[in-house]
Amino acid sequence: MKDIFDKLLERMGPLGMHADDAHEYFAFPKLTGELGPYMKFRGKETLNWSLNDYLGLANNPEVRKADAEAAADYGMAYPMGARMMSGNSDNHDKLEQDLASFIDKPEVILLNFGYQGVLSAIDALVDRRDVIVYDAESHACIIDGVRLHMGKRYMFKHNDVADLKVQLDRATKLAEKQNGAILVITEGVFGMSGSQGSLKDIIALKKDYSFRLFVDDAHGFGTMGKTGAGTGEEQDCMDDIDVYFSTFAKSMAGIGAFIGSTPEVIKFLRYNLRSQIYAKSLPMPMTLGAIKRLEMIRTNPEHKNKLWVIVRALQSGLKDLGFNIGITTTPVTPVLLNGTIPEATHMTLDLRENYGIFCSIVVYPVVPKGVIMLRLIPTASHVIEDVEKTLKAFTEVKEKLDAGAYKADRLAKFSS
């Protein structure tokens, strides 16, 4: 018999197998200084395109003041216990009411974390007789929630409504046989490609199929739609999204999440969502901080307007220079290049060490073999000069990549 720890070391996983070389540089890097476009990485100032702080609220003086006052008044422990037992408050209720009003849903339930909230919501909404149909490029929280489902699940090709119909045909036959129901899951904004979910086209299928729609709009809330209420507002179909989820970890620059739906569904979730029933309530400073952040989103549209000035400048600049940024129609900005994983490593080192630019690198198996994705997250805190600096740097490193300059082993030079 093997020792389970020995088995762990034998299967470190696709990321863990590179841990020794990647740790604290490509994985678990440490960015220091005040949150914003310019932070220090290994003691050097870098232009940072890796924060999901879309609206620039993380370091906003009004937000920091609200956070500090709430921490001073309540500390980080209050309230103690899960909300169902002893951790409820008027402020938790107010945050839910404010969120419901903003996204135009009848009711909202507050969640401690987005990732665990999605897992737990999927678990609560379906049973073993039900069938899940989900987009192939769904976030890991959805994938893991689907994996926990004890019933059948079918995956449809990304944003492919024709394939979704095929899977719905299969799901319908099975659900009818088992006296079950169907839950379709997709995203409002896909965090890698920047593409929007085909929400209106999916909703149109309700004429021919019986299902409920769950939308994870983590990257859409605050950035999409006239008021920032999300991708449902952007596509004018929020009323037809049956279960709307988003997190505070992006535009709200905080911790927590929420689900919006009908009063009946929210009541059910409130008494059946295991991640909330058995977890400590969201601390009061985070709750009051979220109330302040939501107020800023509602009353200060200039933050979203500034974000989109930077988004348009960055994306149009990249396209004008011949870069492939895929099919993004959102702030998420992928830059797709051809190259190997070693070339991606050396190019990223060059960007960080010699150009002072920090962005995320994505390689196989997240993208196909031979593709390098540099993922940029523009924010309202960036300025046009940051865009111009980045366009110049990207032009030069692409020329080096095309010329084969990153094929040589230069890792030791940069990592010393």
C-alpha cells in the first residue's frame, strides 16, 4: 500500500509540476505598494495590468475611509457566527436590498465568497434527477460545482447555441425520464477571452425547451451595461436570467458575492445554501465597505466611463498594430501570440525585467499548444500614457518573438 503523501508528490498536477521554477515569479508573485497601475515587483516599479480592480475603487480615498471607519467601529470579528444563527445584522440586510435594487432583481442573498458560493448554489439548486448543461469555457468554480453534481451533466461548445440545442435535446429526454429538471449555466463575461455569453440567444431557446438559466457575471458586474448592472443589462435581458451571480472581488474591490433571483428562490437558498448556513457571516467592515462601493458605482458613473476610455485606447491600439486580441467585447484584453511555453517564459521575463510591465501569462492547457496569451486588465486608474508605454513594449517584444530571440535559454539571467 502506498502512503497518500507519496502519491501527491507523484502527481503534482499541471501547475504544481513547474512549482520549483515558477514560485514567486510566475506563480504566487508578490506585488507590493499601494494598489494601482504602478506597484513594485522584486523591488522594481512595474506597470501593472493584472489587477481586477476595474473601477479603481481599491485605493479610492472615500472607499478606504469607509473601510477604516468600519474596522475601527466594529473590528473584524463582528458579527460572530453564521447569519442563520447569530451573525445577521441590519447592514447585511441593507446590502442585499441595495444590490437587488441595483440589478433590478426582486431579492438578493449575500455570500461570503464567490468561488464557494457558486459551488454551493449549484449543489443546492439541483438534485440527482436534474441535468446540468454548461458552457465549455466556464470558470473553475462552475466546473467544480458541476463535478460535485450527482446527476448527469452535458457540456456545450463555447457560445455555440446550435450545440447547446443538441445538448438540450439530450438533457430533455433524460430529465423527462427521471422526472427531473434542467439548469443551463454560462457566464456574462468570460474572464480569459473577454467574450460575452450569448445570453439573449440562450434565453430565446426557452420557447422550445424547459430550463432555468444561471449566469456567473463576475467580470460583467460594474463594467457592463448602461449603469454597470452587468451583462444582463448590456444585452437587455436581465429579467430572463433566472439566477444572477456576481462577486465583490472584481469591480467592488473587496471580498464577498451575491445571488439575485425571485423571492421564492432566494428564500430556498437562504435555508439550503450550505456555504452560508455553515460559515461565519461576512465581517461588518466588509459589509459596510461593500455598501460604500456599491454607492460609488451607482452615483459615480465617471469610474466606468474612465475604464472604457482606457479599454478602447488599449484595444484599438493593439488592433491597429496588428495584434490579435480575439473576440473580446469587454474590458478583458487577451493578446494572442504564436510561440512555445519556453518562449512565453522568456518573453514574460523580458517584459517584467527590461520593460517594467507586469501582466498575466496564459499557456497550454488553458490555451491550445503553440499559443501564448498575455492577458491585460485595464482599469479606471490607468492613464493613456500607460497604454502608450505598453503598446511600444508589446511591439518590440513581438518583433523579438517573431525573430526567434526568445528561443535561447535566458532564464538564469533574468531570475538571478
